[in-house]
Amino acid sequence: MKTPGIAFPVVNIVIVTLFTACSVLEKSSQHGFENGYYKFKSNNLLAGKVYVQMDDKEVEVYKSEQNILENLPYHINLADTDSISGPMKFTRKSLDIDLTTILLKYRPSVNDRPAQMITDFNIALYAGWRHDTYILNKELDPLKKPKTSIKAKGYDFGVFCGPGTTVINSFSTGNKTESEYNGMILQYGLAGFLESNMASFGIAVGYDFLMNPDRKIWIYTRKPWVGLIIGIALN
């Protein structure tokens, strides 16, 4: 008789802790349009590297030459749409570090066993290279009055690694064990995300390493899976 890898009460405690931490992160970690360096492009203004200083009412755009800022910024009044003569695009690249989980894993058929869609507990640290674009423009609201809009989009690609659980039983070992328990795994792989201001959703491709001797009979050892991944920004 083998000892279970992880007891259910322990997993429940970890899950509650994770979601508590995520609720705190939602208030403090965002990838929105904020102060910082960007590449700037507009139909009516010179393009190039700029520094943006902003608040709820105004955006100040400083041209940057060798990290030296010009004395006179270009002012964009967010309440005055006349200060926006056309679409203004701000882009930036940055390192992205996320706390992630695989919501769904699809395991292809192995050894005549049918394919599986699983939702076992897992968590991982993700690091990737992120590209964000913010387009500031004026548009008409439902009353046909002009208003300022800021549209954001982003994507990134990177790697992830972290612990999780999986069910070990006769099905997943090709009838080589009669025991059934939750084994601990180390998952790792590649992921690509589409970004919003806070959460990141994407596709991951990875492998699971079973952290006990039953990995020798586990049919998914060194077998890839595809999953739906979600991330919470840490930086």
C-alpha cells in the first residue's frame, strides 16, 4: 500500500491561500497605461522614445534623447478631445512575471487509453517577454459627443514551472498498480498569453514530472499536454 502523495485537506488549504493572495494582487499589480518610457507614434507628431507622466486629467509626453528629457512636454488634456488630433500609439516591452495556474489540461491518448481533460490542482511561476500597446484616440459616445478613449492590448511568451497534483491509479499506470492516490508533480513548459490590465489568459504546452518512484509506470511520463493557462501579475 502506497502513501498518498498529498492529502485533500492540505490541497484545500493551499487553494484558499492562493485565492486570498490573488485578491491582494488584484489591487496592487497591474499592467495598465502608466508613467514610464514608451515608443510613441502619431500621424501629426514626431515618433520616437518618450517618457509619459500622467494623471486622471492630463498626459504629458516628454521626448527622450539618450535618456535626457526635453524641457517642454506635449500636453494631452483627457477632458478636451480637441487636444487629440489623431490616434496616438504608445508601445513598450517589459519582463513579465506571473503567478499562474493551468485551468484545463488536455492529455492526448496514450497506450490505447482515451484522451483526458483534467482540472487537477497546480500552480507555477511564469517569466516571459511582454509587448503592450496603448492607443489614445477620440471617439463618439452614444449621445454623439466626443470623448477620449484609451484602448490597451498586449501579448507575451515565456516559460513556467511549478508544483501540482495528479491522480495515480490503475488507469494512469496501465494496470500496474492497485493503489489510488494524489501524486505530486513538477510541471514545466512554454506558454503564450493575451493580456488585459490585470489577468492574462493563454495556451500552454508542457510536461509533468511525477515526484515519486511510480513515475516509472506512470503512462504520462515524458508525454506532452496542452492547457488553458491564466496568470496574475506579480511585477
